[in-house]
Amino acid sequence: MGMEVYTFKDKKALALSFCERLHKSIGSVEDFHLALSGGSTPRIIFETLASKYHKTLAWDKLHIYWGDERCVPPEHAESNYKMAIDTFLTKVEIPKNQIHRMKGEVFPDVEAERYGGLLKDRLPQKSQLPEFDLIMLGLGDDGHTVSIFPHQIDLWDTPKTCVVAEHPVTGQQRISLTGQVINNAKEVCFLVTGRGKAKIVRELLESDENKMVYPASLVNPTSGKLLWYLDETAASELSNQNYYQQEILEFQLRLLIKFVFFGPFQDRFR
């Protein structure tokens, strides 16, 4: 299976589709290891999980990790962990010992080493590397993903599992997964919304072989399973939107059938 690109009318539709895919994936395995991302798009996904899947998702199977974290305390407003806790992790019945946060308050180099060891101990191994079932990725308008930015693109290929990276403007330190771990995952999904991302999305998905190399362009899972979930504005500069939209129309029809006959609307037909 190669790269799959899907576009949605808005963030809400994108979130519903992603959550339904996650729901099915978790239900088919014994344990599911998921790496979260930060940002506004994951926020609505987390809120959707809490509001619509708090009773139906097999939370006892889910093991939560992070793809990156700012070096701030867990109660800090910029903490990716805090956003996940506030939006869904305290609202669902997931065992606390299955939530594995990056400790942004710890000395960065020490935490990067610790978290790398945790992944080695907790996750299944493939090719002598930790293997996630799914890694959620965001995309910066500068082409960065996780916390590997263009000015530190060499960090992508480091032999380490986790590294300390720096924001190019603020100098803020962050803990980040590296390329070898991301590309070792069973499935990787970019979640991208907003017109401000349209240019970089087009460059990554449709530019020729002479395009610039960005950290995001180095995402290439060995499994071959790379997904792009885009809203219409993020996909607005793509040339092949009709094909992508057809995939989504088929999904929306399946989702409608599920909710009508098996979901909260079933009582109307009794």
C-alpha cells in the first residue's frame, strides 16, 4: 500500500474520519501504540474521541506516547501533554499506566535518553527499533514535523531514538522522535488544516524531483503506509482534488450508514 491522500470539508469531518479509522484499528489488535502530536488539528480529534468514542473505543488496549514535547512543565499552556490531558485523557477510561508522557520539565538531554529507553522497553521491536502502530504528525508551514525544523534537518537521520531540538526563532528546546522511529511505524498520518498550509502541502505532494528537502518530505515509512488527512483549505492548491474527494464521499456514506443503523439514531427506526 502506498501513500493515501484524503481531503475533508472541514476539521470536524476530518476528525470524525480519523477517529473512526482509529476505532477500527484498535479493535482489531491486542495492544495499540499511538504517538500523539500537538496543534489545533489534533485538539479537535481529541475532543471528538472524548465526546463520541468515550464509551465505544477499547481504551484498555491503547498505549499513548508523544511525537514531541516542548521543554516546559506539564501544567504549562504550551505543553502537548496538557492539551491531551485537558481535552480527552481525563475524560475517557484509559489506564493511567498506559499514558507515557515526555517530561518537559526534566533536563532535555536526560529526558531524550530516558524516553528513548522507555520506547525500547515498552514497544514491540522491528529492525531493532521501536515500532508504533500509528504516529500522528502535524506539519509546519516551514516544512517541519514533530520538532525537527529545516535548520536542524540533520537530526532526522541521527541514530538516536529521541533528540533535543530547538525552535529556530524562539530557541525553545524540545524533545522529539527521530526519523528512524517515525519511518519504522506501521502507519504514519499527517493531519493538516488551514489555508496557511496549502503551499507547503502542494510542494510536498506535487512538486518535481528538484523540490526543496524538508523534514516532512523525509517521512517515508518502510511499511508503505503514509496517510495525509487534509481539510479543503489545506488541499486548495492541489491539482487532483476530485480523486481525493471521491475517497471521502465513499467514507462519509459508510459512516452515515453506521450511525443510522447502529449508532445513536437507531432508536428512531424501532
